[in-house]
Amino acid sequence: MSMLSNYANSAATRAFSIIGAETLTIGAVTISCVFNEASDEKDYSDGGYEKMKTLTAVCKTADMPTGSILEKLATARGVSYRVQAVSKGASFTTITLETESKT
């Protein structure tokens, strides 16, 4: 790790406590993240509509589970999601979670 990464990780630990980190569980691993954006939307189509929720989480890369987490089940704020995208950086990883239900 570089000096900049070490500084970012140290600052993040303090910032997460101020900003309000929440827990994200991916499989059997629970990590602390800051939830960035949440959205609810409906897309109408023939015979009903699709409801979709998305949530973006920013987590420390060092806390991430090993291996691929794409398409794995995740739980945040009591809602079940699937990991749709992962953008991994040296210090932080952004995870996009998505759930969809047809009615």
C-alpha cells in the first residue's frame, strides 16, 4: 500500500464514524460501508410493472470479501439485494446493489 492509501484508510475510519457507516452483508461476510444513493422506481409494462430498488455503498477495499461478489446476495437496511456492479479502487470500493420484483 502506498502512503496515500494508508492516509485514506486512516481518515476513512474516522469519517465513517462521523458520516454514519452501516452494515452490508454479502454472503456470510458483514462489512461497514457508507450508503451513498438509494432509489425506488417502477417501470410499467404489459400485464403489470417491475419495481426496482437500487443502493450504492462505498466500503474500504481492505474490508471487502475475497473473490468475486458479482451477482451474490446481499442484505442492507433489512432489504435483500443482488450485487450488480463493483468498482474497486486502491482504498475504496463502490458496490451497486439492485433488487427487482414483478407484480
